[in-house]
Amino acid sequence: MSRNNSKSKKNKGDKQVKKVKAGTYTFARGKICFIGKGIAVGSEQAGDRPAIIVSSDEQNRSSREVEVVFLTTKKKNLMPTHVPVDSAPDPSIALCEQIQTVDKWRIKEYLGTATWEEMEKIDQALAISLGLPGAKNGQLSDGVKPGEFRRGQVHHIIDGSTGTKKPVVIVSNNVGNLFSTIVEVVPLSRLEDKDLPSEAAVSLSGKDYTALCGKIQTMDKERLIEYIGTMSGKEMEEISQAMAVGLGLAAEKRSSAPAGKLVQTGSRLAGIPEKECKMPA
């Protein structure tokens, strides 16, 4: 969708379009916004198009960044990670296999809000995209072949701002990893972080890291320059839980929650009680 197309809807009256001013805008989950253009490589989405905020409201309040999925008006072969969205200025498809973390300053306009039903479908698509518990159609059980990218692998990328190597862990589901030219990743940090619910403490080759699960990025496989190891199943469970919290798909982990389950939260919409349940299949 071009920016001109989104602007052409301003005079129709049936869609709310508002310029975003610093300090006056609430970055809430489910809001549809116009995202300014950023830097992209290969098949990555650069922005300059509408997107839906999918990070949790708690994270949106405390962070200078939000996680989004971009919208497209192009005709697509519908996949389990594609969700039709009619609440946008034009009928669109949410590309939930390409979660991106963007700085709030890139949000230029408010275009509307997704419906409850649309967000329910987006929740399911996000769970599939990230291979979260219960998302059965996001898994492959055969062994890893040389050169293949699989969920849980840790690779080095080159940090564009410093030119140094930075470790990331692949979190996208293995069906997408096998057939797509892009993967979703979570950065790993050696620094002492804020111990947020959207972070997970992990280790690799005797070194301790913090998985910054509230900063999911979609990137072209060409950017993964060096394989350095694979996370354990237990650590990937912790990362899955932290991603679900960061995306508003689950509440903070509770000790009473049964193994293999996430604690889903209704906090993204007022009046919906919290309940324990499996992630949608």
C-alpha cells in the first residue's frame, strides 16, 4: 500500500486518520498506524506502509519501541500466518510471519483500530509464526540438514550501527524457516538488562545471555553469517513464554501453570478475564 493511497482515505469520513504528535499518542495493541520507511535487506519489510501494533500494552508503555506486523493490499496466497484486515483504510492482509520491532518515532499516522475478531486471528497467526506451544502446523520433526535454518539456532549477524558481530536466536517456525528467504529472530545481550517479563535468561557455550524477546526482528537469511550453537529445549520454552508475554498473547509466567501451557491474558481488552488455556492450534 502506498502512502498516497492511505492519504486518499482522509476525506471519506469512515476511517479515522490522525497525525501523531510526540507525547500525545497512546501506543496500544491493535492500533493500525502508518510506519515510516526504515532500512531493509533482501526480503525484509522496510516500512512506508500501514502496520498493526502487536506488542503488549505493558511493553508499549515502558519501551521506546513497539512490535508490529505490516499490512499489504497485494493479493496473497493465504497462509496460516496471513490474516485479512478490513479495519484498515483499504482491505489488507496482515503478514504475521514478519514481526518487526520499530522505534516509536517511525509511527507517523493513526489509521484505525483492528476489531476483536481480527486480533483473535492475528493472535493465532503469531503463535503459528513463532512456533509457540499448541501451534501444531508450525513444526517439522525431521533432522537438521547442513545449511538449514531451524528454530533455536543461534547465529551471528553484523550490527549495522557498530559493525560488530551480534548473536541472535531463530524463533520462527520450522515450516517457514525451510521454505522462506526470511526468519524471525530475537537478539541476545551480554549486558545486564531490566529483567522484564519479555526477557529470558539463557546460556550458550558457557556464556550467560539475556534473550530480548520484546524485540523480535524479521531478517533476510543472508544476514545470518555464522552458526554458533543451538538453544536447549528448556531455554526455548522460556523464550517462547517471554515472546508470548511481550506480544500480549500470555500473562507473566505463573508457577501454577501446567507444563507445556502458556497463561493467556485478556488484558489487551478491558473486561475480559484472565484464564489458563493452551495457545490456539
